[in-house]
Amino acid sequence: MSKMDPAVKKETGYIAFWVILLSVLMEAVFLIIRQWNLSVLFGNLGGAAAAIGSFLVLAVTVSKAVSSGKPEEAAKRVKASAGLRLIGMGGLCALLIGVFHTNVYATVIPLLFPRIGLLFRPMYDRRHGVNTPDASNTEGSDLID
């Protein structure tokens, strides 16, 4: 078994932080509106695990695809991974809601948390002095050109 790319660990950790933070906030909202019960907790845990797991699979897939050195093959692998990850998350949510009777909202909403974390990434990078590439400068990118 090969070691995980440090960038994959770092990015997955960043996403996990946001998913956990937003999950705690969501639990607080359910408490405040007096709708909290164990189905909310277990739905949130399952949805959060699905979100973090999906991001981890994406990060590993991208890392392996990029290291292959073939841009066309990398793009195909990432695209195929997206469909499988979506089916996996949908199946897990259906299982949690249908079989374990978790709260629908608490199960599905955490799937949006990685996107929210990614929205804050530029601000995080600026604060920590990380130079991010300019999105308008795609010269030399085989996948975009």
C-alpha cells in the first residue's frame, strides 16, 4: 500500500475542519429550534462522513491521475470518479434515511459543507501567505487549452 500524498492529507484535513465546524453549527440550530433528537445527530454524522469520504476519494483520484502524466487520461479518471462518488453518496444517504430513519435535512445538508469550505479557501490562503495561481492565467494548462 502506497503512502498518501501530503497534499491530499492537507486538503482533506482542511475540508474535514469545515465539515465538522458546520456540522456543530447545524446541531446548534436544531437545538435552538427545538427539533434536535438522535436522528439529527446520526444523520449529521453519516452525512458528514459521506462528504469527507467523497472529498478524500476525489483528492486521491486527482493526485493519482495527475501523477500519471497523461492529461487526457487524468480528465477521464476524474470525470468517471465524479459519477461514482455521487452514486455512493446518494446510496449512503438513502440507506441512512430509509433504513436507519435519520433526519433527512441533517443527513443531506452536510454534503454541501465541503463546497462552503472551498469558498473560504482563498481567504484562508491569503491569511496564511499562500500564493494561489491566478484563475485567469491558464496558459500551459493542457486540460483547459
